Amino acid sequence: MPSIRNSPIGDEVLLDAARECLLAVGWRRTTMTDVARRAGVSRMTVYRRWPDMQVLIADLMTRELIMRGNHIAVDGENVTAAFIASEVARAAAALRENALFRKVVEVDPELLLPYLLVRRGRTQEAFLDNLRAAIGAGQEQGGVRPGDAGVLARTVLLTAYGFVFSAHTMTEPTGDPAQVDHLFAELRRLLTGYLS
């Protein structure tokens, strides 16, 4: 790969390099030097943008999980409970299948513990804002039951967490991927009933 050490480089190139490193060896074994080497730049180029791997991985996960279509696209006048439930189940299934997310869960699950047990991160805030807006739009159109849209959004997100993180523990050891599809179909039913 030709060196781009002395040319301007965008964050996307560095985030792509970090993604490749994490997919190869996981977060604990990836250094800022590895990211710089993979991107063909100096370490200082990476350090100028991110002070450490923790901040870099946070930006990478935000890009990976939010910017790549894991949100509800409300662009019409038919926002119903079934529509939101379908979108949440789709996004949850896509998140569960995301290669980077799976690598973190398999190799470095401790990265996720603060966001499950202690505090919300940017990704969770973005998911909540998106859900709250979709639920609010559905309520205005009469397709979602009344109630505090923020509370409903948090409840939906907490419910989806179980499917994202633990669906594999609720399948039989046959390895049939259809089992997980059936579980996510049940998530759609569950959320449709809750929001109706």
C-alpha cells in the first residue's frame, strides 16, 4: 500500500484502519501505532485526532452502529406501532450481526459493561433520540398509544437489548440461523403490542 504519511487524511480513513485492526485482533491487542501503520500515517496523525484507544473506539462504534443505517427512518405519514416495532427489530438484528459489534462481544465484552450497567453512551443517546422522535410522530398520527414518548423509547430500547445481547443463549445448539429470525419476529410482535 502506498504511504500517505505526508498527505492530508480524513477521519474516515483512520476509522476504517481502526476497524480493520479491531476485526483482526480485538480492542485489547490494538494500539494507536497499529492503527497508524494500517492507515499508512504517523502515530501523531492518529493522536492529533484521538487521545487514546478508548476515545477512538467510541467514535468508531458510534459511526458503525448509528451512521450505518441502524436507525428508524420516519419519512411518511404512516408511523404505526407495527412500523416502529419492525424497524427496531430490523435494527436490533442488524446490530447483532454487525461484524465489529460481534467481535467486541466475543473478544472484548468488558468494553460494553459500562454502557449496560453504569451509564448511557452517545450511541444509546442517538438510538433513544431516534426512537423518541419516531414514537412522538406515531402518537401525533394516532398509530402509537399515548404516553411519555421518552419512557416508551427507553422501554423499547431495554427490551431490544435482551435480543441483541442474548438471543444466541435462547436458541437450540443446532446452529439453525432461522431460530434467531423467529426470535426477532417475536420481538416485533412484543413491541407492536406494547406500542399499540
